[in-house]
Amino acid sequence: MMRAFQLFSKEKVIISFYALVSVLIAIQRYAGGPRRYNNFTIFRQALFHLQNHQNLYLEYPREYADLFLYHPTFCILFFPFSVLPIPAGLLLWALAGSFIMFYAIKVLPVSYENKVFFWWFIIVELVVSIHGQQTNSIIAALGLFTFAFLEKDKQKWAALFPVLAFCIKGYGLIFLALFLFYPNRREYIRYTILWMTALLLLPLPVVGTGHFVQIYKDWLVCLINDHKDNFGFSIMGLVKMKWPALTDMDTMLIQLAGLVLFAVTWIKTLVEGTVRSLSNRLLLLGYISLWVIMFNHSAESPTYVIAVQGVILFYIVNRYNDSTWPKLLISFVLIFSLMAVSEIVPSSWENEFLQPNLVKVLPCFLVWCVIQWQLLSLRNRRELTVKVEKFRVAMPLAEVR
């Protein structure tokens, strides 16, 4: 048993497993025909629509189903995968989604033992994201990179990652809020403005000055329309199940309440100065990762790789507590994640009790509530600082790399 444990704790074994899973998913998706890699086609064709000065956000039923809902700059970022033949592009896209998550976890300032736990626990949601050819694992990883480079005081690169996330999906910019807890804020802001300007101008050489403004007008219209009558795999989705008459205005009010909680948490943390503790900074990163999905009206099953990332960070901070509730909570998340991607749950449970939204949202929502309480409870934060700082220095598995 110990030999097996050591084997599956090696970096080479883990990254090989990530690669194998990505390759198998890419082969399965391509073998199933265009309908099975529809999202990849959406991303791929967006570059050609951009080159032809077409509206990126219209339906193109002859090419793919659904709509392109991403930032105009993403068309350029996706360029290497668009110009390759579909099989090669699809394979490299799947590998990219896995590898960026692997390396983002690798650079986190936590013990190797916790990195191994992170690598294996996230795999279920990572597979869901890659299976749908989604960008969510990349956005999650960019959040981890933001944190890791802020910890290293590398402001230039730490400023780049949330801007890159924004240029994929707008909500990725939320990770920028972490810079408030670190020194050299002015330098960070300068680099953020620099990166934002450069990336927003990235489509300009492709579309020219005449069409440049129009693509951002089209994007704005897309964002406005995307918000209407959409509740997602979110807190709003949970409320909608209880009160079916929930309106779009109600959704906005719930999101506003979430924004107020976010602001209060950030201001209180800044005022009390508890960010001197690495455990509390990691908890803030976990809070962001969960918050951005819990209050996201567009959240869907593949986006939960971001939320579960927050759950794992919560557990890393709390796993050395004497109580068993952190283990119970993370087990709850794992069980419901497996339920959502398997057929072991009776259909009657799914339709009458669990329901798709509840399966994904409820356990993550509970963890978010606990983190919210921990961050707002000064006494609890002090206890965390005393009890769990050892999660960084304890590296019993370091020799198995």
C-alpha cells in the first residue's frame, strides 16, 4: 500500500496521468463527430469570423450549435489551436487545459503533500471541463498563478494572469482583487493597466481600425443578453428550485447581496491586517474561487473546476485541525461531484430530490458559508493562524518527487 501511495505521489506519474486522460478524452470527442467537439469548433471558428469582420456573437448553425460568448481577444489567444487541423488542435487544447492546471498547483506555496492532494482531488472536475472542451480549468489555473506570483512579489507577472482570465471570460478578472493584500500596489496597478491595454488591442491588427470598436459593441450586447432569465448552477439556481417565480431582478438582488458580502470581507480583512498569515491568504483565494461561481448566473457544470479549487484550498488550510468537519465537508463535495458525472444515482433522486443544480451547488455552497464565517470571525482567524501554518512547512512526501 505504501509503495502504491509513493508511486502515485510522484510528479511524473501524476502529470502522465493528466496527459493520458486528456489524450483519451480528445480521441473520444473527435471520434464522436463534430457534435461531440462542438465547443472546440465554436472557439476555432471565432478567429475566422473575426478575420471576416463578422459578428462573433451571432448564431452560425451551419458551423456549430450554440453561441460564442467569450471576449474578442480570446479569438487571438486561441490562434494556435485554430490554425491546426482539427484533430491536432483538439488534442493540444485538451492537453493545455490539463497541463496549465498541473503547473499552477505545482507553484503554490504549500507542502508537496498538499499539492499531491490537490492534483488528485481536482481531477474529477478537470475531466468534466476538458470533456466539454471548456476554458474553466485555464481560468482556475490563472487564479492560482496570480496568487503564487503575488506571494513571490513578482508584480509584473501577477498582474498579467487575471487580465488574461478576463480576456477569456469577464469574471476571471475577480482574481485581481487579491493584490490589495500585498505590497507594491501601485506597481501592480501600473502593470495591470499595461497588460489590459495590450490585450484589449490584440484584435486590432486582425480587424483594422474600422471594425475594432464594433467588435466590442457586439461583445457588450452579448453580455447584456446573456444575463437575462439565466440562473445557472448557482445560489440563484438553488433559490429558483424553491421559488420558481424568481425573476431576473431577483437574481440581480441576490448577486448584489453577494457583492456586499465580498466587499465587507475584503474591507474587514484589510482593516484588521490578518493577511500576514499565509493560511488566511489562501483562504481568501479559496473564497474568491467559490464566490465567483456561487453568484455567477452563467455557472454550469464544467465551471465547477473553479469552485472545487476553492474547496480544496479551504481543506488545505483546515485539514490539520483536530475536528473532523473539514474532512466531512470535502467528502460531501467529492461524493456529489461523482454523483453529477456518474449513473449511480437513481433517476428518481435526480428529478425529485437532488436535481442537477443541487448536486453541484449545495456542497460547494456549504463550504463557501464556512469560509465566509471563518474570514469574518476574528477569533477563528487567529486560531487558524496558530494551528495550521504548519501546512506549508510539513513536506513528508518531498522525497518521492
